[in-house]
Amino acid sequence: MRMLQLLILAGATMLTVAPAAAQRYDPRYPVCLQSWHQRGMTIIDCSYISMDQCRATASGLAAMCLENPYWQGLPIRGSRRQDRGY
């Protein structure tokens, strides 16, 4: 009986643990939106063509825009690095 209880407890524990989802950076877009949600969950969405477009989406949310580290195109128009001159 004790063994059955341990097996049920182990099974329930494995089912309640959420699987880790891999964050994907889409190399087709130069800008990503990182947003924070309940329980510390972070989502990265790389589907923006400019910093301004991303900032408009992030406005009022617990989110920030960042350059996509896997994008191989031209420098991003409207990024803070270019605005500040470095």
C-alpha cells in the first residue's frame, strides 16, 4: 500500500511540473519584445520590424524591447545605440 501511495505522489508531482518552453528568436525580424507574466514567466516575441513598433506594443505593459541577437541584417533604425551616437 505504501508503494502505491509513493507511485501516485510521484506521478502527480511529475504532472504538475510545467515543461520548460524554449525561447525562440526569429532571425527574420530585428527586434524582440520581452514581456513578464505571472509567476515569473518570461516570453520573448521576435516579430517586430522596428524599435518604434515594438515600443508601441510594450507601452503600458511589463515589457521591454531589445535587439534580436540572431538577426543578421542591417543595423536597426531607431535603436538607442544609434540615437545616442555610439
